[in-house]
Amino acid sequence: MAELVAVIASTHHPFYLRASTATGEDRPPFADEWVRKVEAFRETLTRARPDVLVMVGSDHFHQLWLDNMPQFLVGKAPFYDANFYNEEREFGLPRMLFKGQDDLSSYILREGLDAGFDLAFSNELRIDHSITCPIITLRPQNDLPIVPVYTNIFAPPLPRPKRFVQLGRTIRQLVESWPSSQRVAVIGTGHLSLELGGPRQFGAHGPDPEFDRKAVEWISSGDIEGCLAEVTLDSLHLPGNATHGFMDFMLMMGVAGEGRKADYVDTYDLFHTMEAYFTWYPDGGGRS
């Protein structure tokens, strides 16, 4: 059976590439420390020596729209194009090509049905920065095949937080039962408190530092039940109008497991968001 060698959760700030490669007067004052943190975080994946990456993210109304909005979708293709034009223009993200692991995609789709998840699929999925940004930060050589998993955090009716946790648990079960000798890492990206287009977007820190503090504690300690007791679809409007992306972090807590403390935790308070980085090593795998 396949081996789950790392579970990784992070934010996916689209300006990291531009900030980290800027020089001279164009280089922001926070760039050097941000690069240091990202490179240390990257090592947590490198040491796990994965063969395949299952990538959890959320399409930002790029390919999925109100004419067809699946709650959970798995890419099932031999290759995936990225990014979209506005991401190239606004964030300086490059065009990218990813190799797919379509046999694992097919396995997750088939077995997911039997596990109670009617997962949508796409053989022509184009992916955006929710998946490409963690590749840029964690695996910039882009040399591993991926299975993209998209969640709906934007267009109501949304799945409830508990459903994200349940999907995370199911993804772990399916990866560990996949009849393969491959080493698999599951990587998911979301947000802590986040405001987009609202009055709190460009503050000195994230729009709700108290929510961010509690969120980091929930994730790092594996307190799924405590998190579910406080986080609802309604409550997620309060820390910022885009905070529903936190449910992708909850999905990753489901992959890691109840009460499972993260082996690696780091944060970075930027000008309008708290960046956060977490890694778990199931069964001690990947530890140096």
C-alpha cells in the first residue's frame, strides 16, 4: 500500500514569488525574513521524500463558475496547465505545466464514492494559485506528479466545516489504501482571517488577530472538536469576508487526525494577513 509521508498545510500568498525575487529598491523590507521562513518550511517536505503530491486548494472563480460549481472536485488528467492571465498580470506568476497522477485520481474518485463522497471530476482542469503557490514555495523544481482536489469555499451553499474535516479523514484513508508503493504527501492551502475588497483588507496585520491566534492553536494542537465547536459557516464571516478559506485548513486537520500535534509550526505576520505553515509526519516518517 502507499505510504502517507507528510501532511502539510499553509497559506498561499500570491505575492510571495514577486517579493522573493525582487531586487534593489523594489525588494520589500519583509522579503528576506519571508524567504527564510519559506525555505525552512520547504525542507519539511523535502525530507519526507515524496513521490506524489495530493494538492488541496480552491478555485478563485477562474474555471469553476456559477453555471457549474461542484462542492468537491478531483482533477483526473495526465497534465494540468496553470496559471490564469490575471494571476500572471497581477502577481507575476509564471505559466506552468504539471504532470498528473491519474491512477491515484481514479482511485480516489472510485473509492470516494463508496466512502460516501460523490466527488466531481475534471479531465480538463486548469489550476490556479491556490495550488501553484504552494508548489512554488514547497517544490519549486515542480518535478512531482500531482492530484488536484478543489473545494468550494466561495459560492453558497457551502459544505459545512464538519464536511471538510470528514473529507480530510477520507482522503487519508484512501491514500493509505491505494495499492501502490508510492510515497504520498498531502498538501492543502487556505486562509486564516482574510478580507478581500473590504475596509479591513490593507491593515497592518490580518483583519482579526484573535481569530488567527485561536486558529493557529487549533491547527497546531490538532484540536478538531474544539475548532468545530466554534467555527460555523456564519461565524466565518466575522473575522473577514474571505475567511471561509479556513475550512481548507480544517480539511487538512482531518487528514492529520484528531489530537495530532503538528511537528512543525511557523507563522509570519505580514501587512494584511497572517501567513501560517504546518507539517505533520504520520508514524514519524520524514523526521531527520
